[in-house]
Amino acid sequence: LLAPLHASGFLAAAPLARSPRCAAVVSAESHWMDFLKFGGATPPFDVLSKTQEYVAATASAASDRGEYLPAPETYYADDYVFRGSIVGPISRRDVAETQKSFNLLGAYPDIDRGIFGLTVDPQNPYRVFFFERWTATMTGSIKIGPLTLP
């Protein structure tokens, strides 16, 4: 099964991960984000609390390891695939490995993600929206691909 991915005006095809939590069927004519549809089911857990736990785990992972990382991989399904408009599809393990090389906390040791406004999406009870207003002081270097800044 393939789904179109739009990246910078180009169209590419990528295999879809099959997840039992995903009730939507995505066809070649569907929008590439249609796999996020939940099929009308009610979550069997408190989505807002789980999101708050995830946000706390992300902050904890950063401070414990001295680097910014996504929350521990246990928060992602084994078949998790990140699909962005430019980046992806990449697996959960690839996401974690990519994040490790940035040295974000080395460059910005006082980083504060400033997370606020958590709210459950009224159209999809499995999704929580929130804002991040990042603040930090750059005191070190950061690696972005082959570049190291400053």
C-alpha cells in the first residue's frame, strides 16, 4: 500500500505503516495525512493526561541525558513512522538517532520549551494540540547536517 507524500512541490510514494490503532484506509487518491483519522472510536485512556506525561518525559529525557531527545522510544509504537512535508518517512529509531546528533542542549543549555495550552482536538479525541514558545541562549555549537554553527 502506498500513499503520496508532498515535499517541496514534488510527489513521492512511500509505504504506509500498518497500525491497529489506525482505522482509516488510505488510498493513492487520499491526502497523505489521512492516516491520522481515528474512525470515530473513543480512546480507552485519558489522552490529555498521557500527553502531559509525554511532555514531561521529553523534558526528563533531555535533562537526564544532557541532550534533547524525543520522549523515550516506548512512547512510540513499534511501527511508528514520522511523515513530514519535507522529512520522512523515517522510523522511531531513525527519529531518535537524528535528534542525538544535533547537540541542542550543548548549544542552548538553558532551553525552555514553554509548553502551554494543551487541549484535546474536538474533531479527533486521540489528538491533543498544544503550543511551544521556546526560549534559550546560544552558548555552544549545534550540528545541522554537515554544518556546525557557529
